Amino acid sequence: MPFMYRLFITCPALLLYGLLFFITPLQVQAEQTSLEGQIAALLNKGQNGTITRSVSILTPPKQLAGLCAAPRLSVSGNDSRITGNRSVIAQCGNQKKFIQINIQAEGSWWTASRAIKAGSLIQAEDITAQGGTMARLPPGVVFRKDDIVGQVTSRTINTGQPIVGSHLRKRWKVTAGQEVDLLASGAGFQIRTHGKALGNAAVNETLHVKTNSGQIISGKVTTDGKVSIFIKE
């Protein structure tokens, strides 16, 4: 066979092999990018722009072979961590695969604009917005301003420190030892008496009260500082 003829036959074969060699990794990369986008959409659902998460898949591509194009995705475990390594369950019919991912996030949060002592009622000027990467934020950061202002600090918060839910409590409406009015009503009756609060409670929280007769009862604190007694039917 002449050399040029052999070259003519061989070159297309080599070209086809080369295309397959390059297309396969590109196809795998495209599929992984699509899956990353689906997982990111799941994690960003309901964030309302406060947080934007991006995802990198850590599971090797060969372990994801055969996964359907649109699996049903769910986050494994408690989704309280904003960033870090997590597991996602991808389900196609009866088939389940656990996918290891790394989550990065950017967004905005609130920090103390000054040192706030324990027991202080937080005002709007006590906090300031910060933004950027969230890789080093502690768990439980509060992102909504309305969930911070009007709350009381349960510990001292230093200047620049992110506001965390465990640092806050509702403002007490009733405090331990306080005399309170007890109210109970039902079909055709209403009871009014007095007692002493056995603990602290905010509005709509349950409070144990000791009546003047020594009986201990429970009720819910109302907006006017009274206690609505629970009546068993």
C-alpha cells in the first residue's frame, strides 16, 4: 500500500480517537458543572439574596457515573453550617448516591458596632452590616435585622463580633418573684386571681406561677403582663 494512502486512512482514525479523548473529559466536566448548579440551587433556595452559596463536588467523577440528569437532591444531616464539607443525597428512582461537596458562601450579616453588655436591649445603632466571604463565620449567625433589634443580650458582645442567636433572648415581660394576675376563662365562666412568678418569661412564653393558696399552675404570658392559665378540657 502506498505510504500516502496509508497516511490518508490512518489520519482520520487518529483524529477520531483524539476527538474522543478530548470530548469525554469535557462531557464529564459539563455533567459535573450541571450537577454543581443543581446542588447550589438547592442550597440557595429561600435565602432571598442574603447568602449566595457556590458548590464544588469532591466525589470523583467515576463514582457519579450512571447518575440521572435530574436527580432528586436533599442535604444530608443538619444544614446549620453555612460553609464547609457536606453530603448531599442524589436519588434517581430507587438508586441513591451520596455526593461529597464543599460549600463556599458570600453574603451579608450583622456585627456589633460597639461593645454591648449582657442584659442590654439592642437598638438599631448597636449593630452594623458586614459583607464578604462567610468561611469563618460562627454557626448560628442571625441574618435578619428585625430578629436582632429589640432583643436582649444574654452575654457581652464585643465590637465587630457577629451577632449569633445564642447571644440573644427575648425581653422579659415578667420576672421571677413578680406578682402577676392570673386569668382563666371557659364556657360560661371566668376566673381571676393572683400569684407569684417562679421564673422569667417573655410574651407568649410559658410561665409557672405559685398561687396564694400554694398551688403551682402554668400559663402563657400576655402582651399586658398577665398570665393566661391553661385549662384542661
